[in-house]
Amino acid sequence: MLANNNRSVIDRLAKNTVRTNKRQFLILFLTILLSSFMLFSVFTIGLTYLDLSRLQNTRLYGSEYDIAVMNGFTEDQKEILIHHSGVKSVGALAYCGNVKSSDADRSINAGFLWGDKTYWESQKAPAIMEMKGHYPQYRNELLATEEVLKACGKRALSVGDCLSLTYEDLTGIHTTDFVISGIWKGYGGDQASFYVSKDFYKQTGYDPESAGILQVKFKSNYITGKTIERLKESLKLSSTQVFQASEYIEKSLTILFAVLGLCFMICLSAYLLIYNILYLSVSGKIRYYGLLQTLGMTKSQLVRLIRKQILLVGVTGILAGIVLGISLSLILVPYVVKVLGISLGNTGLYFYPEVLVFSIFVTVLAIVCGVRKPIHIAADVTPVEAVKYRETVVVPHARKKRQGNLYWQMAKDRLKNSKKRTAVVFEPLPVK
């Protein structure tokens, strides 16, 4: 049979076929729409929840970290953490005295804190909204907040002003005139404390082994419990030290696996539904396809006709699903933010381009896998076979007589012979 280059005719025929079989292709359209919509929505909400959980922990504790070693640390423990392959940063924080009074207020409840460069510039930075001046570099410099200045009765002070404080450390009680090197605004429970320089910290009598805190940030946001446990064992902690993992790092991997599992169920459901819809559609139109081949359509042209129909429905379904997913995410993301108690004005809306690409890719993959066998069935049937075509039924050539109800035996055979359609019936629906 000679091939005809009737590409425009085939495209027009595909559009007319979709238009005249609205009910059948509507089901396929809705399947594709729901698949892309659910994939996009589940991943977006899941990742948004994880990001907001991280943000909530950062704002609650005043810095971004995954593991904290409290009640002191040794230099060997710090070196172990720094050289660990999975650790991104290790910051040190230490308490070094408390303020007793100022020249304006004789009863002050404020402390002195020191943080190293890694802590302040890497881990503390996400919790700082505004910073004027710089971190203390000299012994008589202080970094303050408006809250702690108010507690000292000096709310009107700004960067460069002097402040006289009486404080107590391990060496005794002292009165010193300090210069405010910076004022910061942000989150955390350290807003009622002053940050001091390293030189000041060294003269207070405190040392890291008794009053230091190590904060550890991993390179990955998803760490197994075994990894955390092995890290804890490698530090050989003393009886007084406390090893504490953040709530985020303990739950993030579990939540990610739950999202991936739900998405797998969505993909499997989409594939089985698409396969069955197209299988039934092609099986019901075998004679029609045979007639088209009789009129001169080649197998490649027939394949193009079916693929064109799927392309029209698939593209519109995916686009509609993504648009619906984005629209719903604009509603659900603020809801998640509200439930977590985080102000939306300080977070913005979360959109992940990689989730968009992944949702489209997986939906297209489900469509491609679902149409392979139906297309082969339509293309491999000759015009003569199409006239007398009926769906394949397995007839055993030699089978022993079986006992039991005939109808039950027929039902079992039918379920065995149509495994993919059986899977669609018995597969539980994914709950969003």
C-alpha cells in the first residue's frame, strides 16, 4: 500500500474525532487534569510545609541550625563536627555574664552573649530582619536590640552612643562604659541580651567547655535518624552535655517520603486510568481503524492520528491541571502559613519551578506509558482482521474440569485476563 502525505488531513480528522467523541475524551481530559493538578498541589504543599517549618524553627530559636550541643563542648568535638562530610557549618555561642544595672535603671534582667563568625554571619543571619552598624570587634563594644536598650532605660540610644553598665561575670562585678557598635531587629529569645566581642568574652572567666553551645547545620535538609545517631556517638558526650536535634530535621525526611508515596499512588492511578480508557476506546474502534487503512491510511499515519488525539487532550488537560494547582496553592499556602502562626507578609508565596517541571514530566510519562499498548493494538490489526475483531479472550486448550460455581470461575478468569483493569478497580483512591 502506497503511503500518502496527508498530514493536514490527519490532524483535522483527529480534531474532529475528539470533537465528536466528547464524552469519551472528557473522561480522559479529567484524568489528566486531576493527575497534573494533584501532583503539583501535593508537592507544592509538602515542600511549602517543610520550608515554613524550617522558617518557624529559625524564628523561634533565633538562628538556623539542625543540631545543638549544649552545656559546653570541647575543641575535639568541634573539629569532629567541622570535618564531618554531611555538615555545612558549625557555629559557637556562649553565655558570658549578666547585666545588673545601668545609670538609668538599677534592676535589669539582661545577659551577655558571644557568637563566633560562623554563628553570626551564617546561622544567625536568616533570623535578622534589619541590622545597623556591625558586630562588636573591641572589648568595650556592644551589639544591642531596641528591647534590651528599653530594659536598660536607654531606648533612645543609637549606633555610636555610649552606655554605662554594671555587670557580673566569673571574675566579679564591674562597671564599664560601652559603645554601641550595632543595633539589630529580628527573631529569637536573645533579643533581651547584648552581644559582645571575643576579647570581652575571654576576660569574663567563662570557657566553651563549661558554658558553650555548638550549633550544627547539615548540607542536606533531609537526614536519616541513623545519621544523627552516629554523629551523636562520634562526639562521645559527657554526662552533663546535651545533644538535641531540631524538630524540623527529625521529621523532614518522613514528610518527604510521605509526599513521594502519595505522588507514586497518583502516578499509578493516572497510568492505569489512561491505559484502560484508551484500551477500551481503541478496542471499540478497531473496525473504524481497519476501514481507514482500507481507504489508504498507512500504519504510521494511523499511529499519528491516535497520538494527535492524545496530544490534544493531554496538553489541554496538563495546562488546566497546572493552572488549577497554582490557583489552589494561592489559597492553601496562606492557610498553611496561618496554621503555623507565621505572618504571610514576612514570608511571601512559595512557588517551585522544579515542581512545575516535575509534575508536567511525570504526567506526560504516565500518558506515554498508558498509550503504548493501545496504539500497538490499533496499528497491528490488518483491515481483514479488523472486520472480525473481538477483544482477546484466553481459551484454555486443555483444562481439567473444575468444581464449583460456573459464574465464580468465569469471574476469576476475567479478573486474571485483565490485570490492569482489575488493578484500577481494587486500587484505593489516594487521599489528599
